[in-house]
Amino acid sequence: MDQAWSAAHADFLSSLAPDEVNALKAKARRLSFSKGDQIFVAGDKSEAVYILISGCIKLFQLSPSGKEIILWFGFPGELFGVAETIRGVDREIFAEANVDSKVLKLAEGDFVEFLSSHPRSALRAIDILSARVRTLGSAIVDIAADEVETRLIRLLLRFAAGTLPMPCQLPLAANEQCLNVRLTHNDLANLIGASRQTVTTMLTCLRRKDLLRLVDGHIHLLDPDRLKQLL
């Protein structure tokens, strides 16, 4: 499962050869978004594909009651907005900048033409999107089969094992890991299918056991090996 998680978050942009990157960027527009800006919303026409250059993108849906259901956090190099664009249907989800972010925007026709001209890139995109489907499917199984504590610990370990630059420059202890994305308690609750109050209680318990600490709004895991044992 962790291999699928890593593959699903693979950096599509850096996996391309230099000539492929140049060809792609020649067709793209570079856009900047501030934290909280919406890149697209449900109901928009899906006429473009996006690649994150820097920052973090949150993809989510809204339930009939207005509850935010987080589907994905996109990291630098990742594709997003592909499925609806290729299918030619209106946007079904929201994409929002979780922090200040920069993206490449490619019109649907330009993206298809790029993939047609660079079959290796097309196969790479298919591989990443397939891993993303497997990861989302496994998340559904986790919600149905695992206790909330197990789901929370597994999620923290996966994010901490990512490859993004650390959100802080503080020195780390020997085994200490820093989560590579800033997550609120609501974010964590939405990702694992739990209430915010439950997540807050569990994080407090883990802090008291010296398994994690909060640093400037993000989480450090103090002993990942002990957390893995709890799984």
C-alpha cells in the first residue's frame, strides 16, 4: 500500500526528459495562487489540465450538507484536473491552493497533443493515475475495516515519509520526521472519516506519549518506529 501511495504522489514533471519538459512548458501557462484561492470549482467547464510547480493543492468535494470531503492533496510535480478534462464533462470537484502555489495550465487539446507526441510521458501519466485510483480505493477499505486510531497513525506516517521539502528548518532528532504538508484537525478528520473532536483527542494522547509534537502549525513525529508498532 505504501508503494502505491508513493507512486500516486509521484512527481510527473521531474520524471520527464529535458526535451519533454521543454515541449510541455512551451504549451503551458504559468499561474500563481495565494493560499485559499480556488483554481477551479465544481460546475466549471473542464478545459485544462494542471501540473503543480510549487506549493500544495487540496482537491475536495462538498456533501449535500456542505461538509468538505477531502479527496487528495497534490504536491509539486503532480497532475490534477485530468479525469474530467479527458472525459469532457464539467468539474465535479474543487481545487484550492492549500498554501501559496504555482501551477502550469495546459489546454485540453495541447495536453492530448503532448501525450500523443510523447508516448513515454503518456505511459507515465497512466501509471501515476492508476496508482492514485488504487490508493483511493485502499482508503475506502481502511475506513470500513480499521479503527480510527489506526487510520490516523497510518496517515501521519505516510505524509511524514513524503519527499516534499520540510516545512520548517528546525534540527530533528535521530528518528524524528516532519509532515510534508500543513494539515488542520478538520483536514485530518476529513481524510480518515472521523470527527474533528476524535482526531483532536487522539493527537493529544499521542503528544502525551511523546510520539509527536506540534511545530509552528504542523506535526513532527518523534518516534515513527513506535508508531508503526501501534499499527
